[in-house]
Amino acid sequence: MNLDASHLLGYAEKYGTPLYIYDGNAILGQIHKLKSWFPIPEFRVHFAMKALTNRNVLKLVNSTGCGFDTVSIEEMQIALSSGVDPADVNFTPSGAEREEYLFAIEHGIGLHVDNLDMLEFIAKNKPGAEVILRFNPAIRAGGHHQLQVGDEDSKFGLNVRETEVIADYVRRLDVKVVGVHIHVGSDISTVEKYFEAFEFLLQKAHEFRKDLRYINFGGGYKVAYKPGDHETDMHELGRMVTERFIRFQETHHQPMQLIMEPGKFLVGQAGVFLTQATTVKHFRKRSIAYVNSGFNHLIRPMYYGAYHRIENLSRPGAEKDQYHIVGYLCETDTFSSNQEVAEIHPGDILAFYNAGAYCYMMASNYNSRVRPAEILVKDGKDYLIRRRETLQDMLATEVDAGI
Ligand code: LLP
């Protein structure tokens, strides 16, 4: 995020708050870095678009040659309507409906399969279909426990203990396994866990090598949430994975693509969320600052205990104090209870950093509050990419039953 306080305050003035702002140049910078760390000609990046689906962002990402990882029929439709080549889109859902797979088949989207019922369904509906098997690697890693999805009992992926059964299905059914896939979790900071997972993936690639073209390593790379925070050493990961992948390819004499599916790594730090303080209460033990938002707009602190650094943009030099920063919902909606923030007064603009991934996307209309606007800043120019929701938008799906 390269946007300074004066620019952010200008956007708050121009577009109002609450407001999501994305730095397009920061997103491009992350893509560039990622590609430089994995110097493999067959390296491909598929943006896990569930992190941020605004099509202006998708077009920007796709302009660098990146494809998309999608998880629902709606995400596939959004991706296609952004102009991406369907061959650069994968469908990696969990427990999706049959109609969604039929849509993917019809449009030539990459079929990731994580259950045997769906494998049978695909074989029946598209004999000879090319599929990518998503395995559960039985590796526990990631940040908050809800973000660890690779352990054996998780709902994701084909059960690693059933490899023989899976191989049997593949032999029996009219499908071609062209890829293997894993995704261990999110906010994984240790390179060692990734390397363990990569070895697992290569093992599966070897077992299903006959028609194999894609080795998909998922996403989950941890970014820093505050200065000095631990993050995945992508440079080291790139070095180790590149070396290992090249060796694997050499022994298998088969052209293969290495695919990664980052979400947070591409857009997390490129986003900032602006709110305005509505009131401040001073108690004996603490001060509470309220802002014109809540977990209806940014749920990560309440849902995952996630840390978003908060800055009072309106009083840069003011003395700092420890605030309890909360929202305007009629329910507990604490954003932070342990950050030092420059003295807050009603009307001040507060910035919540690291708000590019899974923030707008997880917003809701709780308390009948409309969702914020989104803007994209690129090369110094700001563009409105989603207008603020209105009451009419919110009521549009309600039906008057005449009762
Ligand atoms: N690939 C698959 C199959 C995934 O399920 C995910 C994320 C990714 C890639 C991208 O993971 P990332 O690089 O963004 O960590 N709402 C949570 C994150 C949930 C991630 C779900 N799957 C959060 O706000 O932290």
C-alpha cells in the first residue's frame, strides 16, 4: 500500500465513508514479485478471486497474464464476464452442486474434483473429461484454526488414505487426470510446512502421472499485518520449490505447469478501509471510540481474531492512547482493543490497513446497513469501482406477499 494519509483523506472527502480503497500498483507489484521468485517458464498464477471479485480488479490482474481460481457458479460467471479466457479459470469448490460443474464443463473451465460422487457425475456427463484431483494432504498449518483446512478430518479434498480407492475410480471411469491440487490453509507462515506439502503434492503427481499436466500448489501465503510481523519467506519458498519442481520434471520427462492460487498475497496489503469516528466515551479504565461501520463491513477481527492496524489519519502528530475501537452495530463488534492510536475525536477518519482480501467480500447487510463503496487507485488516478449500496438495492429482492 503506497497511498499516503493526505491522499486517503482526499478520497474520504470525495467518496464519503465507509470506503474500501485498493492500490492497483501494489497489486501489480505483488504479482511481479511472485513471478520473479518462481523463475519457471511453466509457472502460472491463478488469483483466488474469492478474496476480491470486483471485475476492475480482475481485469487488472488478468492483464498480467494471471488466471482465476473460482469456487461457485457466480464466481465463474463474474470471471468470464471480466473477459478472461476460460482456459485460465479453475473451479475449486467444496461440496458444490451438480449444475455448477455442468456450467464449468460447458465453458471449458478447469474441473477440480474433491469427492468421488462428483467424479462419477462428471464421467457420466462428459465422457473423457479432464479433471484435476484435489487431495487433502493431512497437514495442519495456517493461522486461526478456521483457516487450517489441510488436516485429515477437514471437509476439503479427497481423503489421502483412500488413494487406492481413488485410483480405482480413475481406472474404472472415463476421465483423464490432468492435474493434482492441494490447499493447506491460509496465513501459513512457515516455509517448512509448505515444503512438506509440496513433497506430498509431488508424490500424488507421481502416482497419477499418466496424463498429468498441472501441479497446483494452492495459496495461503502469509503477509505481514503490522510492522515486524512474521510472513512467509516467499523468496526462500520460491528457491526451494523451483529447484524441486525442475528436478521432478526432469525425472518425469513430461511438460507440466506449476500453478499457485494466492488470494491474500496479491490483494491483502493493497487494501485500506476508511471509517469515520462517530463518538468517543471515556471510562475510568479505557476509552471507547465508535466508527461508522462494524462487522457488517469488516468481519475478520470478530471472526478470526484478525489484526488490522488502525491509524487516525486526521491527527498524525497527536499523542497516542490505547483505544477500544468498536462499530455502530447493536451487538458486540470490536475491531481492536489493544492498539495505540492518535487521540480520536468525533469526525476523525480512521484507516484500517490490510483490508484488500476477504473484507469487502465478507460484508453483509446486518442491522440493515448498506455496504460501502469501493475505489481503485492506479498510477495516481482514483476510480469508483463500486458505488455505495442504497436502501433500494437492499430491498430489491424482498417480495410483498400482500399479507
Ligand atoms: N486456493 C483455495 C482452494 C482456497 O480455498 C483459498 C482460500 C486460496 C487458494 C487462497 O488462500 P489465500 O492465499 O488467500 O490465503 N476468509 C479468510 C481466508 C479464507 C481462505 C479460504 N480459501 C480470511 O479472511 O482470512
